[in-house]
Amino acid sequence: MAESNGAVNIGPVDAALVPRFAGPSTFARLPELGVVGTADVAVLGVPFDGGTSYRPGARFGPQAVRAASKLLRPYHPGLDTEPFDVQQVVDAGDVPCTPFNIDSAVDAIEQTARSLQERVGRIVTIGGDHTIALPLLRALASRHGPVALVHFDAHLDTWDTYFDAPITHGTPFRRAREEGLLLDDHTMHIGIRGSLYGRDDLPEDEEMGFRTISAMDLDSLGIGGVADVIVSRVGSAPLYVSIDIDVLDPAHAPATGTPEAGGLTSRELLGILRRMSDTNLVGADVVEVSPPFDHAEITSVAAANVVYELLALLAKSHSPEPAPARRAEVPAQSSS
Ligand code: MN
Ligand code: MN
């Protein structure tokens, strides 16, 4: 794992010199991996949507989220950290994967993530549809062993097959569990809602060991209550956070493959993530942004800010100050 060790990290292009609408098209205008060589964190694009069941288009997610990330600034006041300064963050480009064969694409994603892991400490991926979580978890488990999972989504994504296909955007977490990639009793869904195929869907998922906080549960638990459940459920286990942008209400994320009414606001999602700084985050993805359905970059701006929130969480593990007081301070901070 690459560590900064006090060396000066190369951050985004200086917005005082190059206006934000100009400059590189990398995430947050960060340097490319090839320029830096190794990094603490890599942002990786996976432009694959061959596993979608309804609206396609998430293959255009990485480029749209990068375009919407140009306004991200150096300092995160909510977590009191500078995510591009305390750690070296790079853009590792896109995984070259075929749009014509799911198995080949999934294999290419896993191999790319595995070789990237040799050069960087952590990977935050921009999808792509949710299929990509499976090969990313395979790569991650090859390094850390089974991991805890916090899965933000309107949907369970633990279905078995669809049109007989075992690997789709509705099945990654059932497959991951079958393959032993997940830590039993450390897996959660957040934001589940909407109609289901049948009354057995939820109990079946529960039998697989997942715990669910539905979108409606958020009303009674509140942002802090949800975060408390998450933190106690995952403990200090290596944690993967998978965020399907459809966890947000279509008002906050209209550009997604399978929209469901009654979702989270972007403030609620950012607020929950912000309270997870005591977890041991080792990898994350933000998936299912389908730019052809977007308006005024609503969805890609939300996704870019969610990626920034994840980078800030990773930055906290690089911060020199001790952890205990952090969570207590959070409510008093104004958000960015
Ligand atoms: Mn979903
Ligand atoms: Mn999903």
C-alpha cells in the first residue's frame, strides 16, 4: 500500500490559476495515476451497463460524474479534513471492458482492480451499473478476506437470476455472499423501498444474513440513528460501501436505471456517510448514474459529492489527530 508519509501530495489543478470549467477532465481535476505512479486512493471508472434490466446508460456514468466534480473544493468542513492533501488521490481512468459479454467484462473489472490494488491503497469506483460490485468485491476480498458491506440502494440486489442470468445488476450481493466475499452479520442494506416481486423477497434476504434499514425507517431513526446502527453493525471490520444512486429520491437523482419514489435526500445520504468516520473503510463504489436521463447534472452532481464524501472518510484515516471526539463534533459543524 502506498503511503504519503508526510510527502507533499499532488492535488487538483489550482482553481486560482485555471478556472474550474477548464483544465483536466479527471475526477476533481486530480492527476492521473500514470503521472504520480502510486497513490493512497484511486478513483476508477467502470463504464459498463450490460447488466441493467430497465433503463441503460450507466456506461456514461464515469465521464458525467467526473464532469460534475470540477466544483469540488479542497476543504471538507463537516469532517474537518482536506481529502486531496492528507492523502495522494489520483484518477486511474476507466476499465476497458467489452459491452457485449457480461462474463468477460466482469473478469476485466476484477483483473484491473487486482492490479490497481498493487499500486494504490484504496479504490473508489464510479459505475457503471451495479453488476460491477461483484468483481470489485472479488478483488477486494483477495486482499482483505471477507469484508463488511453497507449497501445503499432502493433495491436489495440479492435476487437469484433474471432471464436465467446469474450475474446482473440485481444479483451482485447474493453472488458475493455465495462466494464467501462478505462477513456474515456485518452486512446491511440502507434505503430499501418500493414494490417487490413477492412477499418472500424480504425474508429470503434476511435469511442470507442482511439487515435492512428501509427508507421509511429513516423517518423514525433519523440520520444519526441510522449511522449508529451502521457503525455498531460493521464495527472495525474492513468495510466496503456500495452506493446505488437510486437510493436517492428521483427528485435528487432522476438519472438512474430503476427509479423508485420515496427515497433519501442527498443531504440525508451525505449526513449518514459523514457519521461513519469511525469505520474501517477499505473500498467503495457509486453506481447506476445514467446521464442520458439527467437534467441540469442533478444526478451527477449528487454522485460527485457522494464520491467526495467517501474520499473525506478515507482521509480521516490519514489524519494525525486522534479519533474519539470526531463524531460528537459533527452535528455542530455546518455542512459544505
Ligand atoms: Mn437500485
Ligand atoms: Mn443496485
